[in-house]
Amino acid sequence: MSAQVTAGIQYSSFSGWIDRPSDHAPALEGQVDADVVVVGGGYLGMGTALRLAERGIDVALLDSQFCGWGAASRNAGYLTNTLAGDAQMLAALHPRRLRKAIRFADASVEFSNGLIERHGIECDYERTGNVIAAVTEGQLKRSRHNAGILVEAGADAEFVDGREFGLPDAFLGGIFERAGGLINPGKYARGLRDAVLKSGARVYENSPVGSILPGRAGLVVTTPNGRIRAERVVIANNAHSRDLAIAPPRMTAPLWVSLVETEPIDPERLRATGWTSRVGISTHHLVLESYRITPRNTILFGVRRPEVARGALGAREVDPRVAADLVRAFRQRFPTLSDVEPRRA
């Protein structure tokens, strides 16, 4: 059955959003000095290196592949201030922190907005906001309650009715968060990479970090063919930090998540599903489902069955069984599009 469901899908071990760059920055060779070393060239690493370089700090950025290779260019492309965790539980356990967390999340979206505007990054950004959507009456009731908690804590959000707001018929309503929207994450990562390469930061690609050790004056970061002495090191390599000896045990729990994209769909058929807002959608489930429309009028959907990452975190293709599960969920949520074929995973 899985083979039938996923027949015709093209599987990719890299991003479906953009091609790999042909011009890599040189790898680190020999010994150099810097004020700060940033380990990891994703959104966090590139954003950090840019801010430091703009302030005249001598910063070096290291990536094991190329900047934007990892999760930065592979995600579903939601720019969102959504908090992890249930709002009711957060308000009960950490009422003061909830307000601070909301302000921090809002500031994060604004920081990304600033990077896009300041560096002229063309990344198909649609400021639609996003909806955490309910698919059952129980989830809808919880959505209404949580929306009130978030608004009271200062969030720019509201509870919306699915039909009135322009959500697909399967989604009854939810929490609409106005900040952010939808982007092409590959183009965003590539735009940040271009900005970093043009800045005063020194970028070394194909330079995996082997160790970070104390030295006579600060720290020493080693790669296969070089080393950097620096006063400070920013570890920004996310899930890959578990491979560093200095990382605390169980610091990260890397997961593989999967995305599937359909063939292009006639805009009239998309509107007929009730999805007139084109807003990004994720569900209330603990292991969520996500659905979004791309600029090429395809639907991109994903997650549902994340897989624990064991061993080396390299490039890898989607498991066809996971893809089949995602396709079945898509057809359940969009029965009028049951003939629409999945094309890429």
C-alpha cells in the first residue's frame, strides 16, 4: 500500500527549495586568530556573525559543509512567533516567564524581518501570519481558551473561526498569530549567506569542528586542517552540538522530520477547499501536522511521524513509509483534492 501511495514521488537528500551553491568559501588552513568564533552556519550562526561584524568585531564563522546546508534550508518555511508548549500550562507554571517569552518570540520575528529588509533578501516572503488550527471540537475549545491566555499575556493573536477566516474545511478554527508568515527557507538561507560573505566576517566552509579547548589566551577551535584562537566561542550548530566533547550529555535530541509537496493545483480548486486566506497552518497535535501553499500553487505538508536521529547527522532521504503516512493525512484533510498527486519529498 505504501508503494502505491508514494508512487511517483521524487526523493531528495537535500533541500527542495534551492540548489547547492557552486562557490564554497575556502576551508580553514593553518592557524589564525579572532575575537569570536561562531560554530555553525545556520540562521543562528549567520545572524550572530553578521551582528558581530557590523559592530566591528573580528569574527570567524565555521561550517562543516556550507552555510545554510542543514535545517536552515530544509524546513517548511514558517516564520512564526509560536511558543513551544501549551499556553494554559505555561501560564500555570511560569506566568511571569510567559510574558517574557512572548516578547522574545515577537522580537525574534522582528529581527528576521529586519535581516530580510536590510539585506534585500528575496525569499518569497508573504506576511500572512500563521494559524495553530483545531481539527476537533475539543481542540477548538482549547484553542479559544489558549487564545485568551496569550492575548492577556501580551501576544498579538486572536481566536478565529475557520470558515469565516478562510481556512480549509477540515480546520474548524484556531489561534491566529499575526507576526511573520511564509518564506522560502532556502532562499532566505542563501540570502543570509550572501550577506555574511559580503560582511567583515571571515567565513570558512567545509571546516568541521573537532574540538574546542582552553588555551593560554582564550579558546582554541580545531578543524581537520587548521585552528583558530579566540577570546570567545559561540556554539550555534544546533543538533550537531551533541558531537562536541564539551556539550553536556543529552543536550539535544535531534529528530528527522519529513515534508511532502504536491503537484501544482489549480487556484480555483484551492479556493474551493475554503482556503482563501493562504495562511500557514499547523495543528494542535503534540506531533503536529503542517500545511502551507507555496508560490507555485502546490501544497507542502509535513511532520506527523518524526524519527529519532541516531548516529551521524548527514544528508538523508525521506522514509517512504513516513511519506505514505503524510500523504494519507493530506487526503483525509483535503478530500476534494484526493486526485492531486504528491511529487517531492
